[in-house]
Amino acid sequence: EVANGGHQDLTFLLSFKSYNNAAALETWVGPNPCSGSWLGVRCSRGRVAGVFLDDAALLGSVAPLLGLTQIRVLAVRNNSLTGTLPPLNNCTSPRLRHLLLSHNNLSGSLNLSLPSLVTLRAEHNSFSGGLQELHVPMITRFNVSVNKLAGDISSSLSMFPSSSFGGNLDLCGKPLPRCVHAYTNAVQDSASNATTGSIAQSPTAGTNASDSAMDSSSNGRFSKLGMTALLATGIGNAVLVTVSLAISVATFIYIRRKLRSSPMEDATKSNAALGFEREDDKVRSGEDKCQKSGALVCFEGGEELRLETLLKASAEVLGKGVSGSTYKAVLEDGIVAAVKRLSALQFPGRSKAFDRHMRLVGRLRHRHVVSLRGYCSSNGERLLVYDYLPNGSLQSLLQINGGGGRTRSLDWGTRKGIMFDAAQGLNYVHTFPARPALVHGNVKPSNILLDERGAACVSECGLMRYAVNLQQSVPQGPEVFLDRAAGSGGGWRGYAAPELAASGARATQESDVYSFGMMLLAVVTAKGGEEEGGGEETMGMVRIGVLCTAEAPEERPRMSQVLTMMSEFI
Ligand SMILES: Nc1ncnc2c1ncn2[C@@H]1O[C@H](COP(=O)(O)OP(=O)(O)OP(=O)(O)O)[C@@H](O)[C@H]1O
């Protein structure tokens, strides 16, 4: 393990440290990175096999870490790392299986030929170029969204959902819209060929295409030929548009018939009917993959989850609520998840409707909604696997603020931002194409979680609607939705709509709006967030909160209207 008087991996780690004078690397001292005292460094057989430095405020170049030849996992998410990745292949990185680079400032091309790579998370960087140099046949977790990539998506990557590619400069092809540039170029080529052809016969033969284009206005023959090409293009386009329209209308009629024939059928069908077929297919194929691994059904982004790995993961209790207990689980490969173990009292037995509902919830993907990655139901045990969000909940923020011992100030801007994020998440849930429409059912500060960047995400969508014993477990129905007061008093504060007090009442989108309004009022009026320079915005937000908490459900605005009203203050 030790060559030339030093550890083989030492040079790369020290070189990385020299670029990153971050506090996180202060423990990187001494001759042996495998001594156990180097933060984030894991070794196997005396060689560095993993570097785990998510959220470590790193600034410099990532490249030296990719010199570690025995590395299996590199996790440096949510830093400010810069620079390019060197070309990686089976010689440079034969064991690399998980490359987690999301949310940095990395640039350059993705030139990776890694037959064993299983995870590539490169979203939210500045990678550019195409994906043609990406050869990762074993990949099952993949995301390159929000970069500067362009060009075709190869068929080997097209099984991933559009969310894995979105937000790039100009990526195209399945699952994104098809590459229209190919068509446009062909048309342009044929148009310019037509023009060039005419130039060859013209007295000005020899001028180049652009010159001829300039000339065309003063030369009747050229302009006529140019027009023919343009007309041909126009007619071609018109024919294409007509054909597409006809196909769309036919599809629409077919879908409507299908929907009518099974009005309240499962939401899966209605989603597909509303144009989600492609996504659904992918999710289903993911599910198929997962179901083979036991009782665990996984959704997009959770393809690698295995029940055995989950059960073996080290876990830490995050908290216990009415619906069950939630754990932070660190899986074998360093991936962290939040696992909710449902209360058998609230969710007894196996219900097909509930299973179906969870599959629907597993399709929700939005930057302000916590993603459900997997669901397991076996021997009366129900586990839900969510993304782990590391920055606590709105409730904890309010408590920290109220308690005086602040770790993070809940200033006016932060409050507004969190509530606007939450409103967007809830609006997405409410407008998700499903029949019956989706309802959150438990909107309250402990279900508004903060991600790595401090953005707020709505968690636990649609769960409490399926709880069966609310009334029995809590005699005063609505108190199940009550939460510890956010302020210092420690009393109870209700978020549930009054109509839910009736026995057998079920949450609705209107009751969600009520809870959102209560939460907005709680956040706006909590101590310490006085708006700088007057209370105009505060008053505006309070007014929205009051509208949302109207006694009569039908008088409350819809979440889309709440969003519009709030956007005035953002
Ligand atoms: N995905 C997650 N990432 C990080 N923390 C989470 C996650 N999900 C839940 N938590 C935290 O775990 C704790 C327990 O959550 P849990 O949902 O079990 O209870 P609750 O929200 O208090 O009540 P309820 O059961 O009514 O939702 C809360 O502090 C919550 O903020």
C-alpha cells in the first residue's frame, strides 16, 4: 500500500486539499489517508475507495480526486467545485461505481467510458458539449439536468425520464422532444441547395451562398427559385402540422373515450391518458425492475434500492408522528434516505387502493416536493423511502427562532421564500393529472422540509388521507393535524380545516388551502421576522392567509390563485 515512502493515494488527496483550503479538510493531515482520521475518506484494503464530501463548502478543482485509481464512490454534492473532469475510462477508474457531482460549478465535457458506473449525478453544473462521449452501460441512476449540454440523447440513455435531462442548452431526442434541428437543417440544406443550384446557372455564378442570398432581392430569378424552396418548405411544414393535428385530435378522442369508459378507474390510467404515457412507461419499467428485488416497489431515481440493503442500513430516528416514525438511513454506497415506517394503527392490513395511491405519489417529481423513491409493503410492515433533506423542517426553523438560540435567522426574505416554495409544491400536487385529484391532507410546518440549498419542499403527500384510525386515536378529530406551536409558548396550534372535525370527513384540496393559510399566518406572524421598511408585504401575506382560512371551503382560493397573489411580494 505504501510506495516510495508514501501512501499511493496521498498525492491526489493533498493536491485536492491544496486547491480547497476548506475547513472540512483540516483533518487531512499525516502520511496515511486510511488512518481513519481523514474526514470523508473511506478505505478498502489500504486504498482510498470512497470520498464523501457532500455539503463541505469546497471551492477548488475536483480533478485531483479523479486520480484515485481505486475509488468506488465519489460524493461531492452541493459544493462550489470548479474545473473539468478528465476523461475517465476503465484504465483511469476501473472500480468507479457512483459519481455524485450535483450542485457544483463543474464545466467541460462529460467524457466517461465507464463500464461499471451505476450512478451519475451531475445535475446543476455547467457541463457542456454533447452526451456522445458518455458510455455507461450499467448506469441505473442518472441525472444531467440543468447544465449546458446540447445534442442528441443516445438510445442507451433514453430510458431515463425527462427530468434527468431537463434544463439544458439544447438536448433533444427521447425522452425530450425529438431533435427538430435535424429536420430544420435538412430543410435549410435543401433550401440552400435549391438556391445554390440556381446560382450555378446564373450570371453571378461563383458567388457564395450568402452573397447569393443578398443578391436574391435584386435578382428576380433567384428570388423566384428561393421562394419555391421556401414555399416547398412552407407546404411541407403545413402538411406536417396538419398531420400532427390530425394525430393529436384522434389521440384526444381516443383518450376521452377511454376515460369515459372507466371514469373513476385507477389514477394510473388517467395519468397516461393525459399525456404521461412515456413517463409512466419508464416508471413502470423501473417498478418491474424493482419488484424483482422483493416487496420493494421503486420509482424514478430509486431503481437501485434493495430491501436487503435498506434493512441493513444504519439508521437514526428523526422523529415520530401520527402516521409513523421516520428514520435517516445511510445505505451501503453512502446514499442517504429518509425512511418512514408507517404506523400499523393508522395503516393496518394491505389495501390495494393504498398501494395504487402510493404508486401515484411515487410519480410526483417537482423541485418543491420531496420525492418518494420507493415503497415496501410486506408482512404488515410498510416502509416509504423518501429523499433525505438535510436542513430540517419549517417547524424546526420556527422553533429555533422562537427559542432564541438561533442557528439560522428566519428573516422576512427567508419566510417569503419558504412559503412561496411550499405554495408551488402544493400547487403542483393539486394540479397533477390524477383522478380523483390529489390532496396532500397533512399540510403543516413539520412537513415542509428544507433541501441542501435551503429551498422548501412539501413532504408526505397524500398519506394521511389513507389513515383509517384518526378518529379512534385522537378523539377530537382535527387535533391529529395539530402541531406543537411554532412559537415559544409550546401550546397547540391547529392547521386543520374546521370541516374536518366532522366524523368521517376527508381532507380535500380546499382543506389543504386552509392548512396552507394557517401555516402562512403562523410564519408571517412568528417572532423575529418583521419586514424591513414597513409592514406592507406582511399585511399582504396576512390578507392571503385570511382568504385561505375562510370558514366555508368554497370561498377559499385555489392554490394557483394563492401563488399568483403571493408572487406580487416575491
Ligand atoms: N425526507 C425527510 N428528510 C429529512 N427529514 C425528514 C424527512 N421526512 C420527515 N423528516 C423529519 O422527521 C421528523 C418526523 O417526521 P414524521 O413525518 O414522521 O412526523 P411528523 O411530520 O411530525 O408527523 P406526521 O406523522 O403527522 O407527518 C420530522 O421532524 C420531519 O421534519
